[in-house]
Amino acid sequence: MRGFWPLGLPTGHLRSAGVRLTRCITLVAATILAPVAIVALAPGDDSEPAASRVPVPDLVELRPGAFGYRAAGEFTRAGKPVTAPVVTAAIKRTLAVTRHQITAADYQRCVEAEACPFVDVDAAVSDLPMVKVSWRDAHAYASWLSRETGERFRLPTDEEWAYAAAGRFHDDALPETLDVGDPGQRALAIYDRDAIRQEKFDPLPRPIGSFGANENGLLDVGGNVWEWTDTCYTRTALDPRGEVATTAANCGIRVVEGRHRSYIADFIRDARAGGCSIGTPPSNLGFRLVRDHGAQRLLSGWMRRLL
């Protein structure tokens, strides 16, 4: 209010007028906000915010740690493809991961709220994982869930997914003994690996829990539903010493994890019909989410700013 005074008031009355004006504005603000606070806090009121009607998913919290991890993406040296290196990845904060994949019923609530694209699946079966979703669909659901619960949810990075998957993360790299100078030998190794994958093809989603829990308590990791991550597909060129020379990211393609790692265009919902950039396509595309560490309640923050 500094520098603003009602016109026509004598100088001696400026301070008292300013105090009265401030009190007036405060009373008006309180009058406007009081009904909002009553509606937000009144128990059992049908008009309470939608945030309280969408539960926070069941989460598993994992302690920070470091682990050996086969890097994602394509690697070359002297213009020839090479096996991706094993690097040390570090999870520096507590990682909160949804215990199971997002279900068809979960996703249907987002569709009904007109925040997620419609996907033609049987949403009435509540214990089935949501499948035939693209990265864009999964991202839309995470954004909606964040708004509704007041927590910030997102897709995991590939490193986070591998850390949470633990023993069910599959390092299916080609043998180190391959002669990188012999493209025929490499092609045969890729063919053999993909033929074995095709033998295990399982198209029908199973009820949540059908594939059991891993050592971290996460359900159905590495089952027949692959999961979107937020990691972009990268091409990395190594120098003669094995150090990174150049790297380029293509975020129109995302890393998908499951029984094996895949790279799929972000708009694809069924990789079996096309869109799998490299290797054997996944049987089904679904997702689970992580909650950002230390996320604050969005509604509380909004109220604090308004007040």
C-alpha cells in the first residue's frame, strides 16, 4: 500500500486513513476466503476438493544407494556398434515407487475427469494393469494424479527403474567375446537372442500380483507388461579409450523396461503393431510411477500463497 492514499484527504489524516483502508481490505479478503476454508475443511461435505477423493497410490520407499548398471542407448566406437558399458548409477534420495503398475480402473478415473486420452481396454476389471498406453498417455496420467493428490508423481528414469527392479532387471547385452569387427557374428547373436525372446511371448495381461514380488516388494516387475520410463533414447560415440566423445538424445523415443529393454516411439500404444525401434517388441505397454522426494501438498501451497 505504500505510496497510495485516497485523494482529497488532509495530510494529518493520511496515516489513519491508510490504517482504515488496510483493515477494510483485510476484512474483504477474509470474507471471500472464509467460505473457501469452510468448504475445504468441513468433514463429510460433498463439495470437498477432488484431491481428497483420489487416494495416493500404495508406495514402496527404497533407500538411496549405488549400483552397477548397463547404460541404455546405442554405443559406437570408430563408427561400429559396441556393447553398452556398465556404469555406476547413484540414487541419491529415497525413491518412492508405486507397489504395482497403474491399473485399468486407476486410469479410467483420469479418463472420466477428461484429463487422459481414452484407450479401448476393459476398465471394469480393476485388478488388471493398464495396457496399450503410450508414453504420452502415461505422462498425462502422472500430471493428473499430481494435481488431484497434491503430490508430484512422474515416470521413473531408466536408472530408477533398474534400481527398483533389482534382481529382475535383465542385462541382456550381447556377449563381450563378440568380434566387433565382424558384423555377421553380431547379427547372428542378435538373431539368437530375439528368437529366444519370441518363444516367451505372452500377450494377455494378468491380474496384479500374478508375477509375484521382487526383493524390494514391487509386484509384477519383469512380468508380461513392460513399463515406460522417462529416459530418452541416446546415441553415444566412444573414443579409442572408451570415453564418451559425443552423445545425442532423441526424446521422441523413450526407454521401456521389462523382461528386456526396448526403445519405443512415445506415441505408440501397442508395440506389436509397430513402433519398436530396436529388438523384439514388448507384449504389453503399461507403467508405474515414482513420487518425488519431499514433494509438498499443492493445495496447501496454493492456500499459503493466496493468504
